[in-house]
Amino acid sequence: MDMLQDALAQGECAMLPTDVGVLRSEHGGRTPTRCLIPGEAGEQSRIVLYRHIRQGINLKDVWGMLSVYDASFRKQVMNCILGVSIPINQRRPSSKNPARLSPQQSAVAYLYAQVFEQAIAVFGTRKLAANWLLRPCPYLEGCVPLKMVDNVLGYQVVQDYLAGIRYGVYQ
């Protein structure tokens, strides 16, 4: 537990180490963050990431990241990212006219991608991760983790809890 507290205090658990092979197999060859931001991990500085998010992530890339999940999960995540309710059967945007998310929506989409990666690393598969993300969690005061990620404070709480599970602090 002291190791986790030290890591949290130093900000080292913002992104836990993950098995990239598992993430790629669970997301059709790319990790969730690489679905949204092109390039390989470590290839981009934070300022490049900031600029990419500032210009807006392509909506088709968000649909690509979510394509490995069932329709209900996709709808819930898109509602959280967009801040509006969308029909469950809404089609992906056309590639002729690619729509971009706003900078705020892009940042939220990226937070979701990071949480997906961490949840998959902790639970082993995207299905188990999605199931955990959709259910109220007693250790998060009964909040649904998926609903918490749409702001940075909720995101940090979910990330810290996933770090605790990964390091054996929580069951």
C-alpha cells in the first residue's frame, strides 16, 4: 500500500503500465488512445497531444474506438462524450465529410480511451472492463465509473481506484 501511495503522491499512476498486446487484441489491432490519436505510444509529446485535442478528434475515430463494444455501451459512452443523447442506431459519420469533436469533447473522449486501457489492463478483457464500468461501485460511493469519467476529477478518482485494484490495495 505504501508503494501505491508514494506513486499516487508523485503522480506516477496517471497512466499505469499496460500490456499493449492485450489492448491491441481487445481493440482490433490498436489501443483505445491510438484509435483517437495516430502514431505510436511515446512518439508524441504532451504538447502535440494537446494540439491534436485542441483541433478536435475526428468523430469517425471515436466510433472506431468504440466499434469493439456492443451498441448499448457505445451509445452510453457517446452520450457522455457529446453531452447529448443520441439514438442507439445512429450510424457512423460519412468519411466524405468528417466531423470533429469540440476541444472539450475531444479531451473527454481521450479520458475515456485512457480509462478503457486501464480497465482492460486490470480486468483482462474489454467485456469484463465494460461490465465494471457500467455498474455502480461501492468503493466509489455507489457511482457508476463510466459516468464519472466525463470530468477530470471523476477521471482521477476512477484511475486511482483502478491503480488500487491493480496493485492489490482493493479487491
